[in-house]
Amino acid sequence: YKCDCNKDYHILAAILLLLWSIYLISILGSTASNYFSPTLANICHRLKLRYDIAGVTLLAFGNGAPDVFSSISSFSGESGTDSTRDAMLVGIGALLGGSVFVTTIVVGSIGIICP
């Protein structure tokens, strides 16, 4: 599909998308500042953890949770059907794909930046 609108609208659309992106990023920052940071400080205080260790640990749990729960949901279901087999393969592929990305790109870039 090709958009065949007038060329004048492309500049307007780019400006609107830029403003929308700035708005969404500011809302995300505000939400993290108002809800995530006080909760993290409370957890750090109760568990007697340093803020940087707790932040990295909870960030890793939050980042990995969707992969784990989507894989669990793909493995649950009636066994023996073709759709369940396909769902299991998708779940395994998602887990392996995420772990390969984290292992190669993230750990590799950290090794290059901080040798």
C-alpha cells in the first residue's frame, strides 16, 4: 500500500509524529518517576539493598517477565494437536531468540564499552 496524499502533508505528519513522540516519552518519564522510583526505594529499604543493585535486578525481572509468561502460556494447552506443537515451537523460539540477543548484543556491547 502506498500513500498517495499530497507532498505538503508529509511535513505536517512528520512534525505531528515528532510532537507525539516527545509527549509519549515525557509521559513515560513522569510515570516512572511517580510510581517506579518510590516503589523501588521502598523495596530497597525493606530488603536492605543498594539502589543500583536493586534497580538492575528488578529491571532484569521486568524485562524477562513477558518472555517467561508468554512461553508458559504457549506450553499450556491440549497436547497432541498441531496448533499446540506450533505454539510450543514459537515459545521455544522466543526464549532462545531473547537469550541469544541478550548474550550477544548486550553482553558484547558492555564488553566493548567497559573492557
